Amino acid sequence: MNWTKLTTLDNRFQADLLTDALDKAEIPFLIREYKDTAYDGLFVSQKGWGTVMVSEDRLDEARRILEEFKGAWADPQG
């Protein structure tokens, strides 16, 4: 399976919401966290909390789901 980057996340909350939606849509995904215990999260502000990788053949569908979440993150009062 080929993996491709979908997005970079700011925090664990975003990761939980997005991966729950991807899971329900049965889109294969991987999470790569950028936490580094040696530096106590020093690079999270530069790199983000982590990256979501999705199956390349489901990228378009995953992007549609991501767009829905970006709207919710931008305006939580929706």
C-alpha cells in the first residue's frame, strides 16, 4: 500500500476527530506524531503535533473529509 500525506495536525484533539471520521469511512490511515521526549515537545510548535498519512488510492475521499473538518476547526460555533 502506498501512503501519502493528508495533513499536519496541531494537536491530539484534531487527530482524534479526523481519524475517527477516516475510520468510519474505512479509509486506511497512519498517524506520525512529532513528539520527542528528549526535547519535551520543543519542535511541536515548528512541525505541528503530527501528520496523517492515508492510502494513496483513497486520497480524494480523505481530502473531502478533511475539508469538512477544516471548516469546523476554523469556526467552532459553526
